[in-house]
Amino acid sequence: MDPNTMYSVDLTGPPVALDMQAWMDDRDSVPRVVFAATHRVETFGTDGGRGPDPYLEGLRTGGWALLDDFAGWADPAPGWSAVLDVATDELTMSSSAGEAFYSGTLNSSPRWRKEARKLGMFIALAGDFTDPAGCSDAALRNQLYAMLCPIAINRPGRNP
């Protein structure tokens, strides 16, 4: 891409589908998954300034709460759900509108699966970063979002 060329996105159309990556975190008894978009869309206002970030705006309006707003994510997010197929390690997380937020492998550990199965949910983290190392900086910039997501763990030979 030519850095001197301006590209535009029609924000009146359907949402832009962003590829996602996910990392599980099993360092304590509350399972977590960190999600990051593999690319971002930048928007500009009519005054030439930066416009809203569609990804962060989607988190803010889609049932996520800022990490420091614990009351905003203390209960499972209404309508959100996730399923982990243990045989393939495929995690599918769906929004309250029934749209896939993430579908891909998780590289889940036995400990992570055990805690997620026991609690029936996990903490989902997403925001303005490209990998888990960026979570702290995103939190300092007030751009780290969280939610409790209900999860079903499908284990071979143990599901109805």
C-alpha cells in the first residue's frame, strides 16, 4: 500500500469482519481468554481528525465493559455464549445478536478446561492491542474491555 494514499470505509454498510486471534490464560482459578483483532480499521471525521475506532466502539456497545468498571462485567454477558470442542480445541464465541465474535483454535490447557467447565464461564478480554503483552498498556489508556462469557465444554463421549 502506498502510504500517501487515503483509503475510506463506508460505515453505513454491514460491519467489517475482523480476523481475531485468541490466547488462553490459566495462571489462576478463573479462566481467561485474550482476544485481539489481527488488523484494524481507522476512520476519519469530516474535520480530518480521527474518527471512532469501529472495533473499540463495537466492544463498548456490544455488551463489553471497561476493565475498571467491574460492575459492568461482574455478571455473565446477556445473550453471549461460547462452546469449546475439546476434540478439535475449537472455540466459538457468539454475540447476543448470534454473530460469531471468534471461531478458531484456543490451545486450551487441561487446567483451563477444568476451571471453565467448573465455573461455566470465562473472563474475555479485548481492546486496543495486538497480543496479550499489550493488555496492561491498553488498560492504562482505558481501552481494555472485559466480559464474563458463559461456556459449554464439549468432551468426546461425555455429552448428551
